[in-house]
Amino acid sequence: MAEEAPAPGKPRPTWRTHPLPKRLALIAIVALGLWLWKATDVPERQLIYRLEGDDWGDVRAMDLQVLDSEEHIVKREERFFADGPPMEVTFKVDLPEGTFRTLLFLQVEGREKRDVVRGRLMVGEAQAIVVPLRLPGPSR
């Protein structure tokens, strides 16, 4: 009888033909992308207005506007109060480091026009920015 030649078997897998290195490379690229995305993300900060004085009980609404250097509104938020605001009013804002202009419009009970409090906001590394605030007198 004639000898049969052995059937060629599968070639032995090497590290170059194994699918794991390709998957690891893809996972590493995705992880690096996620890390870069989070590293360049604008942090959320707390802008805390600490209300000083006794006249705040008549305030019924606050409208905060944060403007960038080109006067574009970066953040706008309104708050309404039935019995006046608490002694600290906190706004969550996504702001990078820098200088911003703030406009705080206050609706006081018994006054037709809203009072405007203008300010500058210096944002550094801190996550909380505390701004002491006194209620302006009635405008004429």
C-alpha cells in the first residue's frame, strides 16, 4: 500500500496572527480618546451668591447672565422665590478659567423695574466661587 501523506494541519498561531493585539490596540486608542476628552472638558463650578443684609425678603426673582469677553451669553438661569431667596443662592455653571461679566437682574416686590447688579467674575482653579452681594437701593 502507498503511504498517505499527512493532511496539512492548521499553522500554529503566533503573536502576529493572534486577534488579541489588534483588540488591545483598539482599546488603548479608545481609552486615550476618552481621557483626552475628559481632560479638555470644561469643569462644572458652583457660583454661590452670599446675600448680605436684611432686605432680601422682598426679592421674588433672580435672573443670572454670565457673558464672555465677546459679550455672548455663556450661562443664563432664572430663579423664583415665593418668600424671598435663601441666604445663599447657588448656580451651577460650566466655565473655563478666565474673566467673565455677570448681570444679575432682581425682581423686587413693589418695584416695576428689575434692579441690575453688574459684576466681574474671576474664575480660577477653584470649583466654588463665592460672591458676597448686597441688595441695591431703589433706582429712581
